[in-house]
Amino acid sequence: MVEQLAPIIAIDGPSGSGKGTISRLVANELKWNFLDSGALYRLVALAAKWHSIPLDDEQGLGTLAGHLDVEFSSTDDGASVKIFLEGEEVSDAIRREEVGNNASRVATVPLVRDALLARQRAFRQAPGLVADGRDMGTVVFPDAQLKIFLTASVEERAQRRYKQLNEKGVSANLNALFEELEQRDKRDRERAVAPLVAAPDAIVVDSSGVTIDEVMMRVMGLWRDACR
Ligand code: DC
């Protein structure tokens, strides 16, 4: 008997499009597993800093990504996930802007992407997986049952990030956030390997001016349609 692989909903899109929030909500709603693939690139960037590996040392970064000592552990209420790198909790540390920007740089290195492939695919477990990233529908899970490409204008994404940082009590400059997002989008879209691009069979959902609840309802509706 051929073993049936668990179903996948792939949600790709640029930074700040809301895909992290939506993916988590969809995974909770369906009681499925969740892969935050961006966290893996962030972990490589943080580990590179800890071990003083320069961001242009492709071989060193590839080896590091292949030996990454990470653990994702759900909190008791299942509401969030704690992330550990080499035994140290780094859930907040990997969310810093600097780590995000460095993650976008290490993500251009083919050896890093190759090293993280098997690790990402291991998240595919019953009853299903919601995978959040840039290349979930194109490279990591090209056979996903549903592929969503979630976008929003750069202005709106910068505003959202600004609000998020303010709520956390972190001071931020809206113009600087806007420019960083544009740069990060450019790097993610133009890199040679697994660039940020909608899969030909992905459904594009624009979240500009739309509430999280509305996007969530749209995605759940698309999933119901895909099951028919
Ligand atoms: O989604 P995020 O902001 O946590 O991702 C951080 C960086 O990692 C992002 O700039 C691009 C990269 N990334 C990637 O190249 N491929 C993925 N599947 C996920 C993230």
C-alpha cells in the first residue's frame, strides 16, 4: 500500500503580508502542524553571529545550517511555540530587525537552502501541515493541496510593522522600515535560488485594507473548495 502523505496548505508571500499570523490561525483552526520556515533562516543568521561566521562565507553558513541545533516546543496551552538554539531560548531574539535582514542574506546561499530542505519536509506529519514561507509552494512542497500567495502593499506592510514594534515598546522609524522592507523584498525576489515568486498554481490573496478575520475566512473558504 502506498503511504499517503499528509496534506499541505502552503502560504507564501513577502515580509509583513500577514502570512505568519494567518498560517498560525489556519493551523489552529484545522488542528494541523505549523512550519514557520522563516524562523529557520533567522536561526541560521543568529547562529552565524554567535559563531562569528561572516555572511559571505557560503561554505561555513551551509555547514552551520546542516548542523543547526534547534528545538521548537509548543507552550502548554498550545497557543505559541518557544524556539531554542543550542539550548538557549531565542523566540524573541530571532524576531529582531537585524536578524531578519541577515536572514534574508543567508537565504540567498544555495548551500543553506539545501541544508534546510529535509528539515522543513520533516514537518509534514498527520493530520496536515500549514507551511509559511517564500518557497513553500514552489520548492519545498510543490505538491501542496492548496497554495496561497499572500501580498499587501509595501506601505501597508511597513505600517503594520511600525504598529507592531510600537505595541512592543520598541521605537521605530516608518520611513526606515519602508526602505528596509523594499530592500528585503528585492533581495528575496531577485535571488537566483528559490526566489520569492507565486507558484503558477497559487491563488493570490491581497490583504491590503482587509482584516485578519476576512483573510482567514477567505483562506478557509479556499481550503473547503480545494477539498471538494
Ligand atoms: O518570514 P521571515 O521574515 O521570518 O523570513 C526571514 C527571511 O528568511 C526572509 O527575508 C527571507 C528568508 N526566507 C526564505 O528565503 N525562504 C523561506 N521559505 C522563508 C524565509
